[in-house]
Amino acid sequence: MDSKSIRQKYLDFFKSKGHQIVNSAPIVLKNDPTLMFTNAGMNQFKDYFLGNETPKYKRVADTQKCLRVSGKHNDLEEVGLDTYHHTMFEMLGNWSFGDYFKNEAIEWSWELLTEVYKLPKDRIYVSVFGGDASEGLERDDEAFEIWKKFIDPDRIIYGSKKDNFWEMGDQGPCGPCSEIHVDLRSEEEVKRVNGKDLVNEGDPLVVEIWNNVFIQYNRKADGSLESLPAKHVDTGMGFERLCMAVQKKTSNYDTDVFQPIIQYIAGEAGKKYGENEQTDIAIRVLSDHIRAISFTIADGQLPSNNKAGYVIRRILRRAVRYSYTFLDFKVPFIYRLVPLLADQFADVFPELKAQQDFVQKVIQEEEISFLRTLEIGLKKLEQIKEELKGKSDTINGKVVFDLYDTFGFPLDLTALIAREAGYKIDEPGFEKEMSLQKDRSRKAATSETSDWVMVNDVEKVEFVGYDDTSSLAKIVKYRKVKTQNKEQYHIVLDTTPFYAESGGQVGDTGFIESNGTNINVVDTKKENDLIIHITDKLPSDFSHTFNAQIDTNKRALSQSNHSATHLLHAALKSVLGTHVNQKGSLVNDKVLRFDFSHYSKVTDEELRQVEKIVNRKIRENVLLDERRNVPISDAKNMGAMALFGEKYGEFVRVITFDKSFSVELCGGTHVKSTGSIGLFKIIAESSVAAGVRRIEAVTAEAAEEFVYSQTETVSKIRELLRTPGDIVKATDGLLEERNKLQKQIEELMSRQTASIKAELISKAIKSDNINFIVDKIEAGSAEALKQISYEIKNKLDNVFVVLGSEIDGKPTLSVMISENLVNERKLDARTIIKELAKEIQGGGGGQAFYATAGGKNAAGLDSAIARAKGMIKELV
């Protein structure tokens, strides 16, 4: 049975049991502050479990893209080394929201595995929760008794809280779970050791493939548990492991999920998979990592240097390191795997196929960049080894950490290169630095969140902000949040006009008021789908009805910018081509920022065309056509643009400004007609990442102020140039004159430098076969000081040169020593410069043969030179 059939049979089975089949949520999470990536199938249903939202269906099933490389689920360094860890994986899941519970979940699990997939019944083991005295939790005898109907009690295990009690996080819904394990070992191994003894013991062939979680408690902030009013089922089955079991393989990588890509990599590398362990690991790393990288980019997360983007960059760089070191790919290669992956998942996750060219381009540029970094890092390692010669056989732990942190060199790669050169690494020192970094990150992110305090019980929270800027509201619940010693409060209202930050548009600010007392709302956020008003204080009486009022001026400016992004998007497609797609945006009351897919700089003429189109649509005063609760299929038939990486439900909101121009799915706020925008002005265009450009623009009053400012600047320049005519021509003339003068200055400086150099060489004192030159000179610039030092070194052998100069009122020192003296006499310019720099109240550094220092005390130059002359006596 191939993997496509295995996946489809799962979905068909649960459809036959009354489940609604839903799409996978994006792998990149937008409105969940607790997670960067979807790491389990239940993430998109959290609001149902938390009681924030009423589920549309009581029974749901899907296959979900998941990523586990951050937080407590961090398997990255294991991936490739074994046969079953992955970064991105598929999680097959079925859910019951207050409908069926343990009986049906267990019965259907058994039916699907044994009757549909035909897994051997005598190779299956199950575990149930064995209770926990410290929590006052009884063992799950109910699940045990249900399992006894299908499986021999000898193959049912009572598991620990660690293995058989599932929790969403430190707080929130939780409950006992029942894991299903399968024994894939040979008959000989099975006879030798009972599979029951290997469950949850790390054996790669006795693996968990399915977990049925019975959510029946809520974990409070103080650690206590309370029973939930409704009981839910949350299951997850690892698709890759299921394929391994059904296809009778001993490794996930031997299934048809991975083999096509594995064989392609092996062929291109000129290797044979299965012959060499190091090569096999590298091939597995590439075949796994390309999935995580490609799907996260397709879902809108570009590689970067922070947060989720850094995680993706780290995965990509790990793949490049393995391909470079063990597969000998010295040029970009990984991007070539994208088409194979896109074709493989075209039917189940079509977003990758739709953006194949874009994803390839981003990965290729990242590879090019990191291969350059890799070469620099390798040279840095060579330099470190050179400096250690004859001094130590161990590379300092902080140096190893810096290589990891700056160049992306992992501990094992540095250790490998060091070992080949006969060096060891200071691993405890590295771990200490790593621990310090983690502590810094942990402290920066420390947050304490109290339990929600319920005030009013309501069926749902209603957002009225599309139509109203104020509303009467009751407080539903509140909680206290403490972050870095700053206390704030989260308040949920039953009716709110406040737009919560989403889709690039910032959240509303304003106030809630009762009996003349105002409480400022400093921001509005979404936590999953719950609208949270952030305040600095709480009302004294929660029983009141409050007037919730947004800052209407800020909202008006924000929605002008938001509507302008829709016009901009359409204009860019018109001018640059249909390949343009939104890749991110920021919309607030001051500026709009729009990121889009495009492979070259947008020319000034193209920007002008885009700007003209947008402003023409503004002058046409196109009326907003807003349609709510449109079936997604109808919206697509209308030609509505959907953004990759956004989560859309069955019913969507469609925003249209001229149906032949701009039709988009959007949840943000907008102007009633484009004329309200007033004026649109592009102020910057730049590159964000490979294949992604950014336009920054302003509208309304901000656009007017920008035009006024530019006009005023031009007028001032005209005044300064004293010309009413062509100021560009006049400026060109000034620049040409400046360049001529600059050349003359450089010629004079060159002659001065030559003169100074000749005079210094004539003053050289030779002692003990060393040419000493120590003097205070007028160098003009730090670069001139450096040039003089190098030219002296090139002219004379065995030089020891110390020069001082006052440059722009600041003292500067330099020390130059011939390389042979550095090696033979154990001299170090860095040590010497640090001592001399004390005289000028400064500090410096550099290399063993050349170092410089700057300081605050120019009067100390003479004493620094005198001290350097004293050093000569010590040397000879």
C-alpha cells in the first residue's frame, strides 16, 4: 500500500464515522503567543478545547503539517542520525468536541489498524494512564477495560504520567492518554525479547504510532486540576511511522514518503544509499530538512535572523553543512529538491506546487549566502589553529561557541575539523556559553500568566468593529500578565469594536469607560481567535456595563493604509506580472509596509507606474464592496486572492475595490471608498530576502507631509545653490568639482605619506638585528597611519614600528611587527598596543603583527611614544 493510499484510507475511514474532513492549518502560526509553529494536529482547534469558540462540527479529521524543532519538542540534532525523528511530519488526527469519548476512540483505532491497514494484532501494544498519587489522579481503568475487548491484557501497559498524561502546556486542557505501539522487529528478535518490555524504552522498531488523548481536565495557574464541563478526544498518528509499519519497513526513510528524494540525492552525489553511515545520515538530513524548509516558506515564513525565521534558517544551514561536508556539494543543490517535493504533495498540500519557483529561489539564495559564510568560517578555523600552534592543543569553548553563534558551525562540525588537524575542543566551555545564552533568552521571554477570572458567562464574543467604533459591553473574563516585571491585564468583552492585530494590521487602541472612569486600552491582540484588550489597570467594579470606544483617528489612518495595500497589490500585479504575491505586511496609522514576491529591484519607472495606478483608483473614489460570510468556494469563483499561509474557514470575508481590479479575502478594516485615502506616496523600495521585495508608503496626511517635506528640501537646496534653474545639473557640477578637489587632496596626501615614510626609514635604529621606528607623526587619517606602517614593513626587514598621531582631535596609535619576529621572538602587537593605549585612555586590538588603538587623551601621545621607546630596551 503506497503512502497516498494510506493517507486517503485514514480520511475515508473517519469520514465514514461521521467526521468532517478539514484542511491542514498553515505550519506557521500567526495568533498563538505560545507557539511559533504548528507542532500538533490539535493546534488549530485550541479554541474549542479552551471554550473560546463553539465548534462548527462535533467530529473532525485531517492530516496536519507539523514542525517540531523549538521549545520542548526539539528533535533537530537527532534528525538524520536515527531512522524515525523528523523536523516536519504529518499528523493524522481525529477529534471529538464533547461528542464521543473513550469507547469509540479506542474501538475505531483498533478497527482501522487491524482491519483496514491489516497490522498484525499480536504485534500491537497499548498503554493507559497508571495514575499519579501526587496529583490525586486514579489510574485509567476505564480505558483498560475497553481495550480488553480487543487485545490481550498482557499487551496493555499502565504508563507513567510522563508517557500517558497529555498537557497542552503549563496551563490549559489536559487528560490521560492511551498510546498505541507496534513491534516491527524480526521474528527472531521478538522471540528473544518480549516487545512489552521495549515499549517507551527508545527501541527504534518498537514505536508509538498513535496517541488517543482524553481531554477531561483543565490545568490552572497554581498547578491544580479541575474537571471540564465537556469531555473531548484529541488523537494524533504519525503518518511517516504508520507508513513504515504498513509497508513493513524498519525505517521511516525506507518508505515511499522519502525514498524518491533519497534516491535522487544519492544519484546526484554519486553515492549509494545504505553503504556508508556518514553519507546515509547526510542524505537523510537533506531528505527531511527540505520538507520543513519548503513548507514553512510556502506558508509565509522566510528565513531570517530572529524567532521563527531563525529556526528555518538554522534547519537550512544544517542541511547545507551536511551536503557540503559529506556529500561534497560545493555549490547550491538543496533548492533542486523542491520540484520533487511539490509534485509528491500536490494533491494534499497544493500550496507548495503553487509557489514552487518562489520557494526554490529563496532556498537557492540562502544556500549561496551560507556557502560563503561556511568558507569564511573554515578560514576562521584555520586562523584559530594557526594561533594555537605550539601553545595549546585545545580550542577554547567560547571560540567554539562564537563559531556556532556567528557562522552556524555546530559543535560536532567544529570537533570534526579540529580532530582532523590534531586538536581537541573545550566542550564544557562551549556548553557553559550555550547555557548562558539560553538563560539570557529565557529571562528575556519570562512571562507569568494568571488563570482567567470569569465574570459573565456568554455563548460567544461578538466583534462589531466593521460597523461601529463604540459599543456597550460586559466584561466576560480577565487575567493578570506579568512580563519582565511589568504588569498588564487582559480583558475579554462580550461585544467589542476593537480590531485585534491580525493580517498585518495593528490592533486598535482606545478606552473602556463606566461612571466617568476611563481605562485605557493600549493594544488589542488575538490569542488564537479570542480578542484580548490589553490594559494597565482593571475596573473597580466588574458588574457595570462599559462603553468600549476605539481611537477613531488612529483607526481611520490605519484603514486608509490597509485599503491602500490592496490597491498596491493589484497595481504591482498589473505592472510587474501575476507572479507578484503578498509575502507580509505591516499596516498602522503612520505607514504601510508591503512585502511581495519579485526577483529583481523594482525600477523607478515601474514604481512611478504603480503609484499612478493607485492614485488613479483613489481619485475614482471606488466604493468598498464588502461581503461577509461568503462560502470559500463562492469567494474563489469571484476571483478573490487568498494569501498563502493564512488560515481560512468555510466562510470568508471578501473585500472588493472594483471587481476588475482588486478582490481579496481579508479580515481587516477598510475605507468606505478609496477617495478617503486622499493620496498615496511610495517612500522606499528594498530587498527583504531572496525573491522578496518591500515597498514602504504613506497615505492621507502622512503622504501630504512627505510631499511638503520633499518640496521644502528642494527649495532649500535651490537657495543654497543660488540657482532658480536645473538644480540636478547644478548639483552634478558641484559633485564634479568636489571629485577633482578630492583627487588633488589624495595626491597631496600621497606625497606627504611618501615623505613621512622616507623620513621615518631614515630615522630607523637597528639593534639586535631589529629595525626600530618609534615616532609621533601627522598622519591625517587612520588609513594613512596604516598605509605608512605597511609600506615601512614592505621596505625594511625585521621591523618593530610604533607610530602615534592626533587625528581629528583624537589620539591614535599603531604597532607593526614583522611576522618572523612575531613567531621567533614571541612578540604580539595586540599585547603591546593594549599597554600603550593606557597612556591615551583608550583600548585597541587587531592581529599579532598589526594592531591599533584609539583613545580620549591626546596629551598622552608623548608618554605613549616614550613608553614604546622604553620597550625597545627590554627587547634588546
